Amino acid sequence: MNFTVERRSLMSALTQAMGIVDNKGILANILLESDGGEHLKFTATDYDVVMRGRIPAQVKEPGRICIDPKIMLATVKNWSQPTMTARLKDDRLKCKCGKTTASLLTFVVEDFPVIDKEVPAETIGLDASDMGALMSKVAPFMSDDPLRINLNGALLSMEQDDRAEDPILNISLVATDGHRLGQLRTEIALDVSADHAKIERTIHRKGVKEIAKLLSKGAKGDVAQFAVANDEIVVTHDETTLFIRCIDYDFPNYKGIIPSDCACQYSIDKHQLTQAVQIAASLADKFSCGVRVEPLEEGDGKFVTLQVAGSNAATGNVTTDIQAEYEGNPFPVGFNFVFMGDALRCLPDGDVIIRMTGPDSPMLLHSANAGELDRFVIMPMEIS
């Protein structure tokens, strides 16, 4: 094998692959191959996620090598010239860039698993930037508990709505770890002749994060192709394809824990609430991560002053007063400041609506301006 490649293109491919590969064994390596022509193909997998892509290259001799992407990236990233050459000799890859040369150990190609996967013929083109943002926002709400496999990912739902004059594809991403829940939604206009079957799959947590990383490079208007093949979600963008295993276990009935009744509703400026929570978190107990919101008076029927407090027996306490518009009967409530911060970061600027049925019941958060398009549920905490 002998090829010349742009160093930055190779570094980008190696960086992508490092998020996929396993920690040990043959799966800690990637497969680089070419049958000639003007591209170098790369494959990385840990069996849950498979990444395949290609980068431009001048291939003088076709071939296949298996190599550690971490070592190769650490070797070439500080080289000065924009292009480099690589030639396989015995079990070593001889790399040269300007006056710098390196000899990297390769591994037995036959030990690398055979990846026989094809992109389905029927795909759905979605805005890469929008879908990447959805994946990034929903990621913190996924569980990493190995005993709760059905929560170790995010539920992706796509359903075509033909009730409007032009068909619309409704897209929803839901994740929960049992203590909080996040649902993010968007919709896209479809061609009049479109006819997409309903899709509902739970994407593995690693797959959600890798989709977010892949699509984060896309500019507004770039298109990523999504498809379902057997038990996998397939995503293609910018010469790179991800094949992501879906979780076989049923996702829980998340709609049952989203509060429908409301005994008290607050409308609070997002910036003020975020700042108050951050201040309270500075002195809150770092093990429980709990802060408390308490009305300082009964309210005048429209506005009430809320005190956001954090305390720690070993360090002290801090409080911040903020003004809120309310409906119903105000009451104190405690919550995890990390969970609240994750939810607030997903919401647009403006007022945030917080709805509660009681101090021991889940609270629902959503934007006052965007309605319940994106909504978040946080379980309360008992804070003395």
C-alpha cells in the first residue's frame, strides 16, 4: 500500500474514528484501505457503532492496513507540511512529511471484523445542523446505568403528518435517566409526493453522541441522510456514514410521567433563573446537588418574589431573590441544580414556564414563547 494524503484530512478521519474504537483488542484499531483511485477509505467499530468514511488521496498502490488511530494521530498532528506520504513495508507503515519520517506498527488485517453493510436505498434528508443540535441537547438526559438498558439511549420518532396542505415530518427525541426527562421536537416540510412510514427506534447512547459530533460540522442548510435498516439507524453526512445499533428493549411510556395537571405555574426570565441557580450551586451540597426555591410572600395575584437558595453545613449558604409571574398557589420546591441547568441550556432566551402539581411531584419546564415544542421534566428533591 502506498498513498499521499492531505495531513488535515487524515487527522480529521482519525479524530472521528477515535470516538468509535474500543479500548483494547483489534477493535482499538481502524481499517485503512483503498482499491486504487483517488480516495482512502477508513472503518472503525466497537460493534455498537460502525463508522465508514473516505478522504481524498493519491493512491499509488492499493491495499489494506490495520492501525491504532490514537498513535497515528499523535504522530502526525505536529508535522509541519500539509501533505504526507505513507507506504506499507512488511508490518510497518513508513510515513514521511517534509524532513520528518516515522515507522508505525500495523496489525493483522484479517483479525479486523468484516463489515458488510450498505446504506439503504430509501433515506430521509434532514438539516444536519438542526439534527446535530437535537442530538447534543438530548444527550445529558440519557442514562448510563448498565442495569437499565432501555434507558441507555434516546427514543427517535419520525412520523409524517398529512393533515396540512403540505405534508410535514414530525421528529421527536426523548431521553430519561429516571430522575429527569428531556423531549426535543422539530418538524420539516416534505414534498407533496412524500410517503414515509413511521419510525420509532431507541438509539444507543454512544450513537447519539457520535451523530451529534458528526453533524456538528455541518453548516445550516447542509443535508444529512437518515435511514432505518433492520435494527440499525444509518446516518450519512459529508462522505461519512454511521451504522448505529438500536436498543432492543422497549423504551418506557414517557408520556405517563409528563405532568398534565397544574397547581402552580411560574413564568421566570431564563437569564435571571439561570444566574440564580448558578449562584445557589456555588454553595450547595456537591453530593446532593440540591437547591431550594421558596416564595417569600403569598403574592399579589400576579407576581411573587422567589428565593433561590443553596446551603452546605460545612461552608454556609447563599440566596438570590428573583421576580416571577405566577398562577395558582405558590409553594416551596427543591431540585437538582445540574438537572435544572441542563434543561435551561436547551431552552431559548425569554421566559421559562415551570408547572407543578405539588412539592413532591415532577415539575415541567418549557419555553413561554415556543410553547411545549421542547419540554423537560425534573423530579423534585426534599431539602431541609
